[in-house]
Amino acid sequence: MDLAEHQRKLLGLIRDTYMVSPDDDAYIRRVAASRDLQEARRNVFLWRVYVLERTCVLTFRLLRQWGLLSDVLSAFIARHNISPFRETQAPALLKTLCRHPDELISAVARFELALMKVREGDPATYVVFWNVEPHGVLNSLARDLPVDRPVPEGRYAVRISRDVPGLFEIESLEGPRASPQARSAGLA
């Protein structure tokens, strides 16, 4: 076995994506059966938790509140070639969660990813559409309070831009509360 193949197998063992076969050499079989491998996997998981808890705070808190954090992070670690540089980990997780089947998790991830980009100097304006009222959700997550369920439904656009005071603004897209700006921009 060449070095590159050996390293891929070891990485697969750490990520828990490689299935050892009887054809593998003794070293790979010994590593696969070791308690040290379990400890290494746990350390990788805890490092990811530590980094993500501090870099994508809102999404992390929502996943934790809803009991999805461990499953989401385990799946993310197993399926993605994550850079060891912590600056890249939160954007990678948020991009993945932008397609999450739960619309609230998806909206929070899209909002947080856009906010992260704008804070880093991105001149673009991002609009994230929500099918629930975002004020209470964002306030609860920012304060690490439980998100009330069910979340009141509605159509909202959250505009994220460095040109907006506070970097974002929330607009209702329906009923008498719909702002004239939302209607004139074609959002309502």
C-alpha cells in the first residue's frame, strides 16, 4: 500500500467512513479496533463543537435547542472534507444547512451566513425570505433563550447589508404591515 492510500484509510477511520476489510494490513486493523481511535473521533467532534459554538452562534443554538446538534455535526464531519482552519468551518456548515429540510433551520443558517459575509466586508446585499416571524426567533437565539414553538407564520424578508444600520432589517411582506419599501422592491 502506498502512503497516500494509507493516509486516506486512516482519515476514513477517523471520520468513521472507512470499513476495514480482511485485506487491510495489520496496522489499519489494529487502529480500527483501538480505543484511541474512539478518543480521536470524540476529540475531533468536541473541537468542531467548540469552534462552531463560537462562530455560528445562532444556528448552533437552534440545533442544540431542538436536539439536532449531535446528529447534524456528526453527519457534517463524516461527509465533508473540512479544513482544519477554523475560519472555514462555520461557513461550510452554514452552506450545508442552507438546504436543510426544516425551513426555520435553513432560514437561520442563510441569515447567519449572509451576516458573516457582510461583517467580513462583503459589499453585497443579501435577502433571506422567512415563512415565520423572524424577530422573536433571532432575539431568542441572540439571547440564548428558547425559541417559542410554534413560531408565528408570515412572509418576511430579512435584508442583510453593510449599508443597513445594524447590518440587517426585517420587512413584512404581507397585509397592512407590509412596508412600502418591500412593495416597491417587488418583494411583496
